Amino acid sequence: MKTFTFPDTFQWGTATASYQIEGAWNEDGKGESIWDRFAHTEGKILNGDTGDVACDSYHRYKDDVALMKEMGMNTYRFSISWPRVVPNGKGAVNQKGIDYYSRLVDELLANGITPFPTLYHWDLPQALEDEGGWSNREIVGHFARYAETVVQALGDRVKRWIVFNEPWVFVFLGYLYGTHAPGVRDSSRAMKAAHVVNLAQAEAMRAMRATGKVEALGNAFSMSASYPASDSEEDRAAAERHHRWNNVWFLEPVLKGAYPEAYLDQARALERMDVRPGDMERIKGSYDFIGINLYSRAIVAHSEQERNLGIRMFPGPGPKTAFNWEVWPAAIYQAIKRVDRDYGRPPIYITENGCSYPTAPGPDGRVHDQERIDFYHGYVGQVARAAAEGCDVRGYMAWSLLDNFEWAMGFSQRFGLAWCDFEHGQQRIVKDSGYWFRDLIAGRRIAYDETLA
């Protein structure tokens, strides 16, 4: 075991998403989102749950900022709801929506917490989905105008921005597998959406930088370190294809101006994505930082039966969270090292990392969630390991501040550092893991195992 001391400038925070915590789904002029429609459709969400109220953070944001301050956090990654700001996704701006996020930013700054907003965390205006959503190229201009609107309104106080949260997830779970909003199962739309999202990101970044108010722009990418199921050449090649598709499919087009070679028939894949002359030149640009969202790893083998990527997945032998995700701390170290090596040692933020366990308040009123503490000690320790080896890791944001609406799983999974009582008045209770973070942030030191692979 070794120890590492994080620098004074290191950013410690939590991450949330608008639909998962805000509630107020139709208040103060907010438009309908695809998640409003999806959750209100029978059979889509476990137990029929919705985010109509969620954690009621729209009304209780001051309480939530107080929780962050109690835990010693110095940054907060939240997301801005597009339909709260532009109800139909285009056209008139809803000033009450802008005012809400302005109040939140002011409250954060008043408490010494740096706002770190995400422009899009999956709640697309339903009006735009009705016109084809992310598979319709017209959305590129609408998203860029929304991005410029928000930066013009908040950019005097907010300097670092994340454009998209996990584009792989909202494209493929939303348009290919149909398990997330808008619930579409159409491979043609999914492939087109994957490309349109990259075009939209590039256009939005240009619009945001043109305001002169932005200091740093990046994305939060879903990643799961890709481990080959064996040492065979076939399995190693399959793991590499998985990495290119799952981890960097939406990252490399910006940095390299091309999609990584992931599909067995790459030319056919690009044709299905409707990549047109000049598109890749429009997409190519730069990030000021790269955000990594990581929870576990992937164990990958070659498959003759899977005709697109030629891969199949295996469950890992490690312990599992309540979400049945394998706990494998070295995965986050491997992901950081890979991004550091492949992309010229960029600034990196861990923009999500966390675990679900159902631990409830005990007779003493406290939430003794030792499993979560053990999880975070392992993963944060491996972040420290990467930093000790020279990777430019500048911040860590735990998922999540609160137990919240966990997408298709409703309220059945609890990821929060604070317990949220959804049935009895929305009471918040900081869990033992939240106090563990408070002590870690104050001391800045953590032990880590340098032998984990």
C-alpha cells in the first residue's frame, strides 16, 4: 500500500441530473421532456415510478447546497434541463427556467462551491423528439442555440461546462435498445443519431466559445475498462473493439476527426450513420478536459455470432453492488491511464463514480453504509494511484449527492451520499459515506493498492 496527497486545487464534488432530482416537471413554464413522456407510459419504469417530484430539488435546492457544504464539497456537477429553459427545444426562451439555474449558481457560489453544469443529461424536449429527435440533423442548430442561450445567461459566473453526459448511453439505450427514453428500437435511427450527436456537440462548442465567456469545455463519457476474457489474440482484439465502441466512439471524432475502427464492417457502419462529405471536418476540434464516468469493467470475448462488433460479454467474479455491477476498483485506474496515454495527457475529471446499496437509517437515525465507504475507498484510491503516476486528474465527482430517480429502475436503487425519504416529506440524511468524504477532503490523503490490475 502507498499513500497519496491530493493537491489543494483538486475539485471534490457530487454529480446529479435534472430529471433525476428536480421534480417540478410541469411548473413555471417547463416543457415536456422525453423522460416525462417515457415515465408516464405504462410499463416503462419499474414500479410505475416517475420523476414528477423526484427529490423536489427545484424547490429544495438550498437544502441540497447545504448538504454539499456539510460534506466539504467544493464543486457541484448538475445538469440543466433543456425543456425548462426552451420548452419546445426551439423558439421562445422560458425566463423562469433561466432564473432557477441562476439562483442555484448564486447559492453555490455563496457557499464556496464551484458550479460545473452539464448542458444535456438526457431530458430532450419531447417536441423535438416528435420531429425525429437526435436522428434529425435539424436538431444541431437547435442545440447550439440552446447552448449559447445558457452560456450567455450564466457565463458571467460559470466558466467550466460539460456539453453532453454519456452520449453512448442516451443514443444506444434510447434509440437502439429502447430501455431508456424515448424508448425506440430502430438501428437505423440509432446509427444516424450517433453521428448527429457528434455534429451537435461540435456546433454547440463553437457557439459557446464564441460568447467569450467559457474557460473550459468537455464531455462526460461513459466508460467501463475493457478486459479480455483470455490472453488469446481474438479476445484481446474483441476487447479493443469494445473499448473503441463503448468508451471512445464519441470522443475520438473530436480529437482525431474520425470514428475509431470498432465495427467488423466499418465502412458499412459509417454509411448507415449517414456521414456526409465535410462532416468530420466540422466535428474535429478539441476538448479542454475529458470527463470519465465509470462504475465497473467489461470482460469481453470474441464472438462469431455477433455480426456487428464480434464481441460477447461475461460477468466478472468480483463482489456486486445492489445494481449487480461488479466492484473492481482497478477499472478506474486502467481507464484513466488509457485516456492519458492515447490522447496526450489531457486534464481529466472523474465526472461520475458511485454505487447503489439499499442501506436505510438505523435506530440511531444514521445511515451506516460501510459497503459504500469500502467502494469509494477502493475507487478513489485508484484515482490517486493514477495521479501519483503523473496523470493530470483534476477532480472527482461522486454519483450521487442524493438517492434519486434512477431512470428505468425508478426509486429502487440508492446511489446517494445522502438518504432521501421519498415517502415522508423528502427528509435528507447524510450517510456515513458522506462524512467519510468530508474527512477525506479535509485530510486530502488516501492509501491505495498499487498491485491491482
